[in-house]
Amino acid sequence: MRWLSTVAVVVLLSTAGCNAFVGADTADRGTVTPAPVPTAAEPATPATPDPPPGVTTERLENVALLSAAHRQALNGTSYTLNERYNEFNTGRNDTSSVRRTETVAVASPTRYRDEMVRMTTGANGTVERYEQSTYADGINWYERRDNGTVERQRGRVRFGGDKYAYRTAFYLNRYAVVNQSYTTVVHRDGSRLYRIRGSGGEIPTTERVGEFRIELLVEPDGLVRRFEVQYRSADRSVEYSFWYEDIDETTAERPAWLNESTPAN
């Protein structure tokens, strides 16, 4: 019967070994839950930025709000402002014209350089040219007239704000109120801009204005990079525009007409 005992011992040992393995695994693992299979993340849709203040995706809605944002966007920056004005008189007895160009380098509200040239053509073909330059160094203010004389104002130059930013904001309030307008999103040099075109405006004048068109190129913060207006009456046509360059990169250098005999301070 020894072989039966030997067989029994082998069976018990085999059974004990299996029970120990299964029991230990069960105690350590508990119930096994399949891990979720990761799925590819859906790409996030970038949020569409809001249009500039006073502008909607459809039209120019509030000129006063836009002009205020325009001034604020220029606050604390340096820039070069360019202006151009052309007026053509088309009446029977008057075919004169006026052309004015102006470039202003603004380093700060009290340090700037302004160069203006105006050309007037009379009905008889005579041409008159007038130049005026101003320069402020933060302490003194100088003006050079067309005859070459230079006027100097002593004392610190003080302004409540950037007068050139207020000037372009004034032109926006004057010319950009129109009956119809529409907005288009454009991209320039990787930047998102808003182009606004409009028609049917009026100006504070007794003239009856016929054709009236405007165009603006506006940054998201409200800075009007470029503005242009064209209108026509019975006797004249007018074009006015301004545009900005070298924002945050402009310096106002001392002009050549302030020669060595003029003290720097």
C-alpha cells in the first residue's frame, strides 16, 4: 500500500501548490478591470478674436468708441504718422488745387518732429510752395517757417496727451460716420486686421456732398493703421488719408535746420 501513500502525497502536494498560486494572485489583484484604450485628442478650435471696439464682423457701428480705442492704442508708443490731403476745385471759374503732405515722427508726446509741405496751384497755373517744420526735444519747442526763420519757445513742453493721436481721432469722428459700411477680415504679415469700407457720409459743411467713400484698416486693439476718405461736391473733390509706420521703432532726431549756433537745450 506504500504506492498508494506515495500517490496521495504527490496529489496533495500538487493540489496545495495550485491553491497557493491562485490564492495569492487573487488576494493581490482583486477584480481585474480592462484599462481604457486612449483615443486621439480632438484638436481644439481656436477662439475667434473679438473685433476692435466699435466694430462688428458686419460693419462699423460706433465711430466714437473706435476713435477712443485708437487714441488708447497709441498711448505710450512711438510711431511715424503720414498725412496726405488733396483738394481740387472744379468750378467753371476756379480750377485751383491744394496738395498737402505731412510726416510726423513721434517719440513721445513731448518729443517729436513734424515736417509739412503744401503746394497751391492757382487757376492761372501759378504754383506756391510753403514749408513748415516743428521740433520738440522734450524741453523746448522750435518752429522753422518758410522764410527760414526759427522761433524757439523756452520752457518745458507740456501736453495733456499725444496731440497727434488726438488729431487723427478727430478726423475719424469727422469723416468716418457713414450710412453704410461692411467689415472684411484680412491678414497682413501674419497679423489679423479688419478692413472697413463705407459710403454715404456727410461733413459739417454747407456743401451738398455727392460721392462719399471711406476705407479703414484697423488692428484688433482699435489702432487705425490706415484711413482714407474721398468725397465730391458740385465744385470740388477732396481726398484725405493718414497711415502709420514704424510703431514702437520711431525716434525724433534733431533736424538739420537747427544748426550748431542754436543751443541744444
